[in-house]
Amino acid sequence: MSRFFRLPHPVPARRSRPNPTALFLAFAALLLTAGASARAQFSAPAPGTHVLDTSALHPPAGVRVAIVEFVDMECPICGTTNPVIKAAAAKYKIPVIRHDFLIPQHAWSPIAAVDARWFDTKSKALGEEYRDQVFANQPSFYNNPDLLRQFTDKFAQTHGIALPFALDPQGKLAADVQADNDIGKRTGIDHTPTVFIVTAGSKGAPFIEVERPDQQLYRDIDQALADTASPAKPASAKTPAKKPTAK
């Protein structure tokens, strides 16, 4: 028997004007349903991360201000946020400390994270370029790791690199990814991207979460730089020159 069935012919009914209240309620229900499905798929950011451990939220030694981010390479919002982060870091000449934080439902992000770390072993700049290219080309991979592998092969060929049969035969790179993931859990991260501006010697907060990088990142960096600026030295009064004494 076919799984499909034919609907019976409808009985003509009297037309009536649509009820505005009913339409409003139906539209509101649709929005709530769409919002719920989006949260289930991508996990909407919380009002603010409840930080459990601050040990990862510090700039490198000798640096006043830095960006710390926790990302998943398959996360769509991470993809759109990445160029914003890169542009801000270049403008202000501040470092970006990036941690892998894997979303369990994502099919190819663990593979991409290991691949990026393999390119890091060739040069850190090459690894960062690979990450940037993956973020920029996310839609072309869909949910298919094979398409990511094809992209990675082409990226390596473009840079004159021959990929080995196994990029991580002993699992060391995967262990590094897992270590980053554990840092995120200890910190209290529960969504990606999670972006912090971190400071050293600040007169304000030692770190602040940037919940909307597309709108708040530059403002928060300006504030962090102001909070960590050295106080201006008072102008020293010049000692008047002594007049020569007459002999």
C-alpha cells in the first residue's frame, strides 16, 4: 500500500474575514517555533558566560590587551565572526588566542581542528590561513567530511605541500584539540563563538565577554586600552639657569 493518500474533496464553506487576533497568535507561535529550532541546532548564546576558572583569560606576558576566543570551525556564527576578529586584531595590533571548543553535533569540526594543527607544524601562519579559509568556505562543506578532505587536499597542493596518508597517526594533535576543549569546559564555555577581551594591569575589569562582536568589539577594545594605559607623567618644571656671578 502506498504511504501517500489523497485528501477528500473539500466541502465548500462560507468565507469569512480573517480574525486579526488569530493571525497574530499564529504568527507569534511560528516565531517561537523557529526560535526553538534554531536554539536546538546552534545553541543561542547565553546572556553571559558564567566563568568558572579565569586561568585562560589572560593576555600573553608583556601584552596589555588581547582577544581570547573559543570557536568551533563548523559553527556558522564563528565563520561570520572570524573576519571581524581578524580585522580588529590587525587594526589594534593585539594578539588573538584561539581555543578549539567542539560542538558534539558537528560532523567535521574535529577533523578540521586536527588538520589546522597539522598545518601549524609547518608554520603558524599557514595554520591560521587554513582556519580562515575553512571559515570562509563553510557552506561548501555542508555536513560532509569528504568535502572537507577534498578542500584540505587542494589547500595543501596550492601551497606546494604533500599531505601524508595519516596526519595524526599517534593522536597527538587530537590530544591537543581535546586539551583546548577541556580548557573551555573549565572556563565555563557553553556556546561558540565565545569572545573575551583580556587585559593585564587594568584599572577596570581584567576581562570582559564580547557578546556581539559585530557591534561591540571595537568599543570594548578601546575601553580595555584606556583602562590599561599608563598614567601620563607630569611635566617636570625646568630649573632656571644660574646667572654668572661678577668677579
